[in-house]
Amino acid sequence: MSRVIYAFAHSDWDRALLDYLQAQGESPLLLAPTAEIVAHFPALATLPIDALAQADEPDAVLFQQLSAQSKDTDTGLVVLHAIGGVADSAAAADPTVSQAHIEAAFLTAKYCCGVLREFEGSLCYPLLSDAYAYVQEQGCLHGHDSITCYGIDALQKSLAKEWCGYPVRVNSLALPLCASDDTERKALKRAMRNSVYGAKPAVMLREQVLAEIWRQASDPGWQNGQTLALRPAMDIKL
């Protein structure tokens, strides 16, 4: 059975991102019309997004309300509003900046596709560091005072560093990046910590992880509800 991942955009900028993703022709995202997505996930029509933005953990609230909206085993939901934290105003004012935003967000969306644990209306977020780093390199400002990174459970307590000049919060709401044993977990943890400081070995590791995500996500034998078993090669000296 083919899997379906709905991508929902909160803003015009995010909708431009969806158009870009669709044009690439290589993403597993199903870029359905907003009306169709809202029909499938009714909570999207009633969620007070502005009010959620004032909550201490708005993404957790959003996750809780959306996670029960669909029980279809072939359906997942990726909400790209986290990417909207990159300054929309800069993107709107400068087409070059907009393209830089889109390219960075595209990489993030690809990562997000790989860490969905199961297609039961689940919502999870990618590690946003790479996308924000890229955008920062383009001279763009971030729209919030912090960057929230989801999906790396092992770093929940240890990673409270600075990234792109903004505080980084790590939240284990989403599926942790898998490691088969403590040795791999520690190595991955060390690699991600190094990545905050721009260590090249960690960048190489992230590329391996992305490649493995894409390889598994493209496997026709992949079953709905199956966890992507991310086991990046740990033969890089860190």
C-alpha cells in the first residue's frame, strides 16, 4: 500500500515552499490542497494558531490535538509551520532570500519525511539546525528568539548550546534518531554536539543519516507504520 504524507502550510511563504517541493519531483510528500488536508484533519480548521504561538509548548499542544484526528494507517501529517520561523518578511522582500529560505526548508522537509514513526496522524518535526544554519549564512535573520530542535531524544538534557546566535532547545516529542546500542548512541550524541560548533565529521555524519533516510523511504518494501531504522555508519572518527 502506498503511503501518504500530507504537508500543511500555515502561511503564503510555506505554500511557496510546497510548490517548490512539488516541482522537485523527488519528495515523498503528497502536496494536497489545503481544503483537502483540513477535511482530513479537522482540527486544523479550528486550532487557534495565534493563541498557540503564545503557549509555552505550542508544538506539543498542536501535536496532541492533531495526533488523534486520523487513524488511517497510510496517512501521516507533516506541518511545516516550524520552518515559518525563518523571517518571512525578508523572504517576501527579496526573491534571492526567498529562494535561500526555500532551499534550506526543502532539506528540512526531506529530513522530516524520514523521521515519521507511523502514519496514524502523527506529527513530528525535523532537526532544524542545518536549515537555520544555511539561512543564517545567507544573511537572513531568524524570526524568533529560539530554535526548537525535535527528534533527538539522546540530546534532551545535554544539548543546550548556541546555534546561529540563538538558544537551542531540544525536545523529545518526536521519534528519537535511532541508535542500535549505547556505543552508537554516545557516538551520535557526540557528533551532534560537535555539529553545534561546526565540526566537519558531524556534518559528514548528518549527510550519511540523510542518505540512509532517503534510501529507506524510497524502498518499495517499506511497510506503513514501520519505524525507519536509522543506523548511520559510525566509522567516522569524531
